[in-house]
Amino acid sequence: MGSKILYMGESKLTTHVYGASITAAISDIDNSIKWVYNNYINIFYRTKTKDYFFDFFFFEEHSCPFLIFNTVPRTTIQSSYKEVIDFLCKSLDDEHYIGIVLDKYYLSCSPYYLSTHYYHPVFIYGYDSNLLVFYGCDHNRDNKFEHFMLSFDEVEKSYWSLMNPSIYKSRVNLFTKLANVEYDLDLRMIKNAISAFINSEATPKYYTTSGHIFGSNAVLHLADSILLADEYIDARPFHLLWDQKKLMKERLEYFEKNKFIDKGKNFSTIYDYFSNEYLKLRNMSLKYNIIKSERILAKMNSNLLLLTASELQVLKEIEANIYT
């Protein structure tokens, strides 16, 4: 088999594995950054699972115009291949990136290694049959998005360990890149997403279902939940908001450079400030999980409320000043 490593560039987002991996995989394609800028603006809170996501989380792999997305059921793999590693290597040889749910109990790079059975998607982009490893990425130690090597044996055990798995967990997702795709920035779409965040609405096109809290109300819900924290705060919502502010800063720098917005308003500089403040909030959540101080919770709540009020005013100005 030899080896095969598909391109992976810089991840624009690092909160969730598919957002991080997809933006890295397509970063060498002309105009792909415009798709990133068109999206990842609004957020939602899913009341059923108590998780925070960017607004098109469940459509991410389907909606990217630079990828063809396919799924392969476990039964197909079983009937055609002796081992799943053969299927994975063949898929990589055919230029397919891979999303596969693995049991992290068997992955030596995981904090769950030989301690807890935990099933989570891993994005695989290469292999080396001489070293008997795959190259992949996901959130591992300290919940950081990382690139790592997985032995063939670990992957084989962790995939087949899923007993009576759901269709979602057992299927393997294949992503194939498309070059020469015509795609452009959609300033009206961006303004609509900003408006949806301000007004706590679902972004047009993506969500109209119940059981979700959108936009600024999702952030305010997070502020309320901080005061109810007991022994642990989930740092991921704060990391998501940090991702959101970093990307908005970059988006606004692009707007200013290309004269889509008045550079004199200094919007990108303001979002550099927001980005730094949300990084502090993320770090405060991690600190609370160590020292359990109620003063940290009160400060996080106060800071988040002040930041949200300030940002909403800035976003209204941005929405009004984008040239469409």
C-alpha cells in the first residue's frame, strides 16, 4: 500500500472536529475562504443535549460546495473488506478524506485510553503502511484539537468495538475535494446571519426547528448557566465563542481590505478586543474547574453580559455599514 497523506492546512475553527478538519482540508482551494466567511456567524444552543454549535452544525459536511460527501454503511465494509483498515487505506488512495467514529478507549493518544469507552468522530487524512499508522485529528488531551498518529491495530479495535451501533456511529463518511468551483462572497447572506444573531433568530436556510435557542439569546443563556455551575464548567461554549470572534475579526479585515466596509470604523480592531476577552473567559472556565471559586463564576457572568451588550451595539453598526 505504501503511504498517502492528503493536504491539511490551517484550521479556521477548533471547537468541533468537522469544522476544524473541513476548513483545514479545503484551505488550498481558491475562494474556499469566502465560504468560511459566508458562514460561522450565528450560533445555537440545543436544549435537548445542552450543547452549543455554529448554526449549520448538522449541515456542515453537506453544505460545503468544495466537497462531495458520501457515507458507507458498516455492512458494505464488512462484505467487501477483511479489515476496516483496508477500506480506509483504499479510500485515502482514492483521494477521500475520512470521518469515522472510533472508541477512544483503544486510542493511545486519547485521555480515555484504557479507562473509558467514549465514541467520537475522528478525521483521517493519511496513512503509512510501513509505519502501520493513520494520520488523523480530533480533540484529545485537555480537549485540544490536535493532529496525531493512530496505529492500524488501534483503529481496527476501536471501530469494531461499537456494539449494536447506530447508523450514525457505524457508517464511515467520505469527503472528496472539488477544484475549480465557482463561489463568491455573499454580503447579503452575511448581513442576514448577523441580523439573526442580533435578533436571536434562526439563520435563513438552516434552522426552523424547535428545541433551539439562537444567537445572542444563546449567549445570554450561557451567562445564566454559569451561575448554576457546580463542580465543572464545560469550556467548549466559550471556545466556540472565541472561534466566532477570531473569525469575525479576520472577516472584517478582509472586508476592510476589499472596501466592503469603511476601514475608518476600526471594526476589525474592536473584534480583536472581543477575541482576547473571550479567550480570557475560556481560560477562566478552565481555571474554575481546578480551583472551584465562586468569584470566578460571578466574574464570568458579569463579563459575558457586558461583552454581549457591547457586541450587539457593534454588530448593529457593522450590519448597517456593509456595502451590498
